Amino acid sequence: MKKITLIFLFFLSFLACTNNEKLIEIVDKDTTLSKPNNDYMVLATNWYQQSAEMRALYYQSYNLAKAMILLNKKQVKQGKKPAVVLDIDETVLNNSPFEAKAIQTGINYTSETWKEWTDLAKAEALPGALDFINFAKQQGVEVFYISNRKSSELTTTIKNLSDKGFPNADSSFILLRTETSDKTARRDQVSQNYEIILLVGDNLTDFSEVFAKRGDDMGFAVVDKYKEDFGTKFIVLPNPMYGEWESAIYKNSHNWSETQKDSLRKSKLIIGY
């Protein structure tokens, strides 16, 4: 009797394992784009909007940027004027209310929802940004904004920057995306008449396209290769809400269900014990 019971329990255990394996296989193969539950973004957005540490990091970054302006402008080649290039979103303007809205509604980023936000032209200036840009201008360093906002957003972007008091809020100094998100050509455009002595942004491709292909190591190797440029030529600002770092977790594909995205995020956690 005992032997029969053990065999029966083993059989139930086998069935359970088999069913679990089938369930995992179904989840792994699931490519339906289920309705997003954006609760996973809450803590990152809380941090960005509510933490004093966020403000401190922005002040720290822009203080360092000021020091690098003073140092780097001394090395400009004769005949060229120095310039600093800044990204816009999460670099000089705070778009975290857009992320908060995505959490509230469950509606993720689309070109249409994003434009609804930028059309309002009410993003607030980020800590230290305006002070730094005014400092750069006082030091004789020209200021350019290179952003992957679409060119159709130029008018409202100019209005938003102008309303918040940012210098150079006009089409001569704001270079938005036309055909490609690669910023290289736009940086080259600035470099025709200026020497870029500093770049400021929240995403690695705000600095160079060498950071675009992150690969399986999430881009760690290429960052290590250029480590001397961070804090001297490149000033990185914190953005835990979105960016190409998140795309790398999703293997640079948008064809995942919400369940699969959740699994991919969790698969990247390093559990050390």
C-alpha cells in the first residue's frame, strides 16, 4: 500500500511539473500586446519627482559642468568659438508628469500621446539647468539644444523653453529630429562653426553614437572604454524612468507582451545570495 501511495504521489508531482513547463512555454511564446499595467514605473517616477537626492544629483552634475566649461574652453582651437550641447527632455525640461499620466491611464508612450503633452508647453525647468546655461553664455560659450523631439514639435518646444527663461530658445539653436534619431549629423552641423567642449544629457547617445549598440552586456564594455570622458566631456544626468537602457533590457524589440516585458525585467535582476 505504501509503495502504491508513493508511486501515485510521484505521478502527481510529474504532472504538476509538466503542466508548469507547458505554462512557462506558453508565457514565453506569448506575443500578444496585452493592455499595459504601468505600476512598475511608480517607484522610479516617485524618485524622480519626490526625492531630494534627484535634485542633489542635478545640482551636482551642473556644478561639475560649470567647472568643465572653465577648463575646456581654454583648450579651444584658435578661430573657433566654444559651444555646449544639451539634450532637452530630462536634461533641461522635466517631463515626469507625462510618465505619471501613463501610470494613471495605462496608456504607454506613442507619438500622439507624447505630442499631446509637448503641445501644452508646460514642462518645468530641471534643477541647475537654467543657472548652468546662463553661466555658459556669460563665459562666452554658445548653447545648442539637440533633441529627438520631432521637428513638428519645434514651435511648442521654443515656447516651453522661452517661457521658462532659457536662452537661445529659437530655431537657430534647437535641432530636433527629422529623419533619424541618430544625433551625429546634428552635432556635426554645430561643429562646422563651433568647437563642442561639453555635452550634457540623460541618455548615452546624447554624447556619441558609439553607445547605440549595447549588446548582451547592456553597453558596459563601451562605457568602460570611454570612462575618461565621463565628467570631463560628457555630463550624465539621472533618468530612471525611461531610456535606451530599458530598450536594451527588451533586446531592442517592441514585440513583447506586457507579461514578457515583466519577465525580461526580472531576468536582469542580480540576486547575490
